[in-house]
Amino acid sequence: MRILFVSLLVALLALPMQLAAAIPFFDRLPGFTLLVQGDPQLQEKLTSELNELRKNSSALENYEDPADIAHYERGNLEKLLRAQGYYDATVYESVSGNQIFYSVTPGPQYHIKSLDIIMPAGLRAGFSGLPIHVGDPLIASKVLEGVEKITKYLNENACLLNVDVSYQATVIHREAAARLEYRVAPSPEVHVGQVRIEGVTSIEEDYLLDKVKIKSGDCFSRSKLDAAQLRLLRTNLIANVNTEVSEPYDGLVDVTFVIQERNHRTITLGVGYTSDEGAGISAAWEHRNVFHRGEKIEVESKLNKVKQTLEGKLTIPRFFHDKQRLTASIALEGEDVDSYRSESLTFSALVSRKISKHRTLSGGAELKFSEVDEKVEGAVEADDPDENYTLLAFPLGFKLNTTDKPLDARRGATSALEVKPYIDLRNTNTTFIKNTLQLTAYKTADDWRYKPTLAIRLKAGAITGESNLELPADERFYAGGGGSVRGYGYQELGPRLIEINDEGEETLSDAIGGRGLSEISFEGRFRFTDTWGGVIFLDGGNAYEDAAPKFSDLFWGTGFGVRYITSFAPIRMDIAFPLDRREGIDDRYQVYVSLGQAF
């Protein structure tokens, strides 16, 4: 089976090349060779940048003759050389068949002979300096960094009505040098007068003014206005916002935010399919401004042959603090798997607080009424298969999230830790603590073909305080399925009891769950076009009777998938194969169709 896995990986790695050949325009461009006389480092840089321009240039689609392409790209190379300070460079191109050869004579690199900043003396005093100095090469990106640094400094330290920074570079050809001058356009310094909100129909105005965080008397700053607009949009209540600034009067300007509210109600419908859980449907309704201050009510239902849920949730932002929110929910759930059948009603309240840009702490309480019917003989007393529980829990959590997108992360990482102490109010001797830790990391090579992303997920869990079979079956850890180890059935990995039939033959029972959990996943993601992508993946995991998670005795699954990339999230279609297939337990493959990446 592992030989099959290696062969599958080789085939999958070749898949992007095969698909590229079928995609119009991908391999139509002629190849090129670029030689820079006497400067291999510049040669490598120009080659890399020309390759990047080829990826993103729609203008090249208008050319078919390699000679026309060579002429067009020669102009690009000349621009790239000037951007690096080579103003006397010459570029020659020649074409042979479907191959272009570029020969570059760069000439001298121009350096900065003098550098000056023209701005009022009172503003100049606190400026720390530029990222470019006299004697440095005249590189365009560095010059623009200087503009950005001056602009940022003025936005943060001055009260200018308008911040306008420009530059002028005077090239001296006979000296291979340049004079560089930055200029700050004259502008009055003003403070904020009145702050108004216009266009509101159902949102309370003072709620939006709190989000703006600009008050009368503040130093005027365009960057603060931009930040205020972004905060208003992030409420998810605003479709569009514009800022109007009055003419100055008595050293003041009035600021008006003209907004357009979004439709605050949304209905969503969804479908999905997995081999182990079958077809499923979901429906949801939400109101994002139910009490006119950004409070949200969500009602969601999900149905498939294994699990049925109906949940209502209320989220209150700014709960006693600007960075704090309350989430209260009620959920009704039914689950019918091979090892147990359960019905539960859960009430919960969770307060989360953002302690920094990427870190969040949470804590709350949860009360769960459940009835669990274990189907596996030996897991419970034969005369009492049904167990009723009233579980009171106090979840505590910490989350770190630096990813760029929640449903299609391409860079960044997450770590989420939850510690959840339980007590059974029906039997106060039953207490246990459920701990879970999940880590993910994403790294994308934007400069490579198909912009591959390496995604890694690691999950560990441990339950302490009770023996395995004393725990409610629906609270134990299980592995296997689309969100766990693809290639294996839902909750099919973990401890199993040995059953003896009437003939004295021993067989394994269905998975009974465990107190320890270990999972690890590797996924390579590729983007062939703006709307189509693919993945190859390797998942491993298992559940254990002991509480300590182990990364040994793992069951492995592998496979590949297709992604249709939408503006909201990718639609994924995966097929997975178990590498440690158990006869009579595991199918030869599993299929998964859903919204969003696997993790």
C-alpha cells in the first residue's frame, strides 16, 4: 500500500504540468534566456522579475509572433533597469525558433549625489530620517519608500489638512549620479470640529460614533479617517462609507461620515456530501442588527444521516468593554453513529476578549442535558444501555490567529487551546476535564508557478478524571472523517472492544472512543487559474484509551482534490484512500464535497 502511495504522489506532482498544457495560453509564450554581462546577481533579478511580469501581463495575450513578444519585453527590461538605477543600459534581443535571447549591457549604476527634504522646519524637527542616503544607488523602490515614510510621519505627527509628498530626481548623466529632492506641499494645520454620521436608518448613531474613535478637538489626520472608515465597514452593517471634510474655519474642520447600510438579514442554504456521512443539507438565517447596535442572531440547521442539529445563537459585541463580546446559544442535537445514539440539549454563554490584534481569551459556562444509548456490548451494563447526563462545564480558551483568510488561508498560523472541566449534576462523583490543542500553519510561495501553499495541521486531545468507559460516549475522542483523517469513515478510528459470538469467534466491535487523540495533516495546494486549483494531502490520526495523546500507531490516509475558488470560499471536492485499510471495516476510498478548505 505504501508503494501505491509513493506512486500516487509522483503522479499527483506531475498533474499540475498536465493541467497547465490543457489551459489556454499557459505554455504558448516562447522560452527566453537572459544574459547580463559582468553581473550575475542583476541577471538573476531581471530573470525573476521578467518571469513575474509574464505571469501577470494580459498585454502579452495580444502577441503571437515571438519577435513581437521580444520587442515588447525589451521595453519591460529597459524599465526594470532604470528602476534599478541603470540609465545607460542597452538591451538587445534575438529570436531563434520559439526561443528568445536577451543580452543586457547595464552600464554604470547611478548613485545619489545630494538629498534634500523640503518641509516646514517645525515638522522636520522630529523626523527620524529616510531609508535612502547620499551615496546609495538610485533604486525606484527605495525612493518610493522615502515618500511613504515621510507621509506616514506627517499623518501621525502633524495636523495637516492635506498631506501631499512628492519627489524629483534630477539625473546627471556625465557623473552617473542624481540629485534627489522630496517636497511636502504647503497645507494648513487644523483640528477636528464636529463629527457627524449621515445615512443611518436602523443603526444607533452613538454606536457608530464610538466605532469612529475621532472626537472634537482631535488633531486632524487623513490616516485616522481611513482607519475610521475601515472600522465602520468591519461592523458588517455598512455597505459603503464616504468621508466629507468641510472647509477650514477658525483652525477647525467638520468631519461627516456618509454611510449606506447593508441589508442586515441573510438566508443561506447549503449542500454537501461525504461517503461516510452521506448527503447533507444546511439552512441558516441571521439578523446582524437586531437591537440596532450590531447584535446578531443566528439560527442554523444541519441534517445528514449521522447528525442533525438546530442551533440559535445571540452575539453581543462590546459587552462591557470595546474588545469583549458575549455569545449565548441554545442547541438541539441528535447523533446516530455505529457505536452510540445520542440526543442532547445544550445551553451556553461565552465571553471572549481580544487582548491583542491576534490573541483572544474566552471563558464561560455550558449546561448540557443528554441521553446516550451505547450500542457496543461491554461498553455499558447490558441491562442499562441508556445513560442520562446533566453536564455542567466551564470552558476556558486561548486563540492565536495570524492567518489572512478564515476559509482559505494562504499564510500565517493559528493555535487554539481549550480546557473544559465537566461535572455531572446527576452524579456529582463524575467529573472530568477535556483538553484540546490545535495548531495550523500556512506558507505560500507566490513566486513559484501555480503559487503552491503548504498547509499543516496538528491536533492533540486528552481527557482526565474518569476511566474511558465511565465517560459519556458522545464526549470521548474519535478520529476519522472529512475533518479528521480523510480516507476513513466518520469516527471509525480509535479503541475497539473484542466481542465473542455464540461460536466463540472473536471480532472487533465498533469504535468506542478514547481519552486521547492525535491528528496530523499535510496538504499541498496549487492554483492553476484564478478560479481552479488542486490539492494533494496526507492525513494521520488515532484515538487512544489512555489520556496521553501519542503520535504513534497512527492510521494514514492520502488523496487529492479539486478546488473551485469563489470570492467567498473555495468549493472542495476530495477523494481519499486509507493506507492502513482494515478488511471488513474500511472502504477502499472516501469522497468529500463541501465549502471551504479542509483546515
